[in-house]
Amino acid sequence: MAEIRSQLAALSPPPPAVPESSFASALSAATSLQDRYENGRIPVTALAEVGSTGHRLAAPAAAALESLLRAAQRDGVKIGITDSYRGFDEQVDLARRKGLYSQGGLAAKPGTSDHGWGLAVDLDLDAKAQAWMRANGGRFGFTENTPREPWHWKFTA
């Protein structure tokens, strides 16, 4: 029976390759982090640095953000990064200092933050950069998904 399966597999064409830059593969890679780690407990070695900024995100989000920043720069728009991956202890500290979002504050309940999955970034945006992000962020897989936080962008591709 194993021999027959092997022969059938040899006759079947390989599945089509999905380019690494595609959103499908990016989503798959980001989801695998969620399968292997808890929110806010992803080792630094499992994250990717965003250029030379010192900020880290899930690899597909980091690559998309680098592309986004280059495109913004080509358009004469300056976008800075103020926060990215946030470990669990940082989430606890932020909730203590800024209050929980559900109670009018600015922090997610520790262990539920998009930052804790390496999928969210807080950006330093002036009015021109905010308008550029709203017009172009989606092309790179980023959405402005948190009311009251126009600086918070989540990678959703």
C-alpha cells in the first residue's frame, strides 16, 4: 500500500509555489507564531528586526513594514516607529501606567495585545503621514484597527 501511495505521489504535480512576498504566505508565517508561542512570550530569535530601527515584529509584518517605509520615503513622507513587539511584562506595565482600553485607557488586557503577537506597530505620524497611511497602509497589509489610537496599525495580511 505504501508503494502505491509513493507511485501516485510521483505522478501528481507538485503544489504551486506561493511567493514569499505574498500575503498568503505572510499570514501563514504569522499564524505559525501563534501556534507555537503565547502572546507576549515570543522569543526575540523568532521575530525579525525592522531594518535597523531596533524594533521587532513577526517576520512577514517586519518585511511589509520595511516596504511600506521605503514607499513612504519615496513619496516624501516621514514615518517613525514608536513601539512594536511588546513582551508580556511590558504589556502589564503599560496597562498599569495607561489603563485598560476597555476602561477608557490605552492598553489591551495583558496577553491579548496585537503587539504581543508581533503584528502591531505604533507609528509616529504627522498629518501628512497619517493621510498617507490611510491611503496606502492597506497595500502593505496594515490597517488602522483601534479607535482612539490613530498611531496603532496592525498587520492583517
